[in-house]
Amino acid sequence: MAKALVVDDSRTMRRILANILEGLNYRVCQAGNGLEGLEVIERERADGPFDLILADWNMPEMNGLEFIKALRKEPTNRGIAVMMVTTETQVEQMVAALAAGASEYLMKPFTKDMIEDKLRMLGCIP
């Protein structure tokens, strides 16, 4: 079973995204900010790498952009598909996220179909 991580400071948003991913047969872990996300990745490493990470931009402690930069510094994390799911709509922010190592970018609000379309483009679902 594929493994995904949802990193968002909103418990409600984490649950919404987790439900969508679980419906796509992912085993989902959650984190409330980037620092927690890195801790979960390290803790879960023995069980195999994550296949997918969905991360918000605006979070306390470590925001999504900082999280992606830290994630991509570790060579073993470079193959993980990372999608930024955020309210940030400026083109400059999208460019910054993709330059930092995000694989895809989705603006909130979104629908389940929008998530699935992006994941299909990433090759994360057939």
C-alpha cells in the first residue's frame, strides 16, 4: 500500500485530505507543521519511504516552503512526489514552491476531483 503524509496546521484540512487519500488506497500519516512533518518522515523511514506528501504553505514553526527545501536536501527524499496545497495564489509563490522542489501546486479551495487530477498527472494514481 502506498504511503502519504499530509502536512497542514489545520486539523480539519488534514482530515479532508487524509480521507481523499485513504479513498485512493493510501496509508496516511499527518503532521501539523513542517518540523513535525520531517519528524514523521524520519520516524516512518524504517517502514519505507513516503510516496506522496501534501503540504500547506502557511504553518507555524516551519512553513511549507521551508519544509520542502529541508525535505529535498536529503537525497533519500528526492523521489517523493510533493504537492503544495495552499491558499497562496500569487504566481511568484507557485514558482518559488516548484523551484524549491514541489512536484505540483494546488490552490485552495479544491475539490476531490482536482486532487485526483493532480495526482494522476504526477503518476500517483492510475
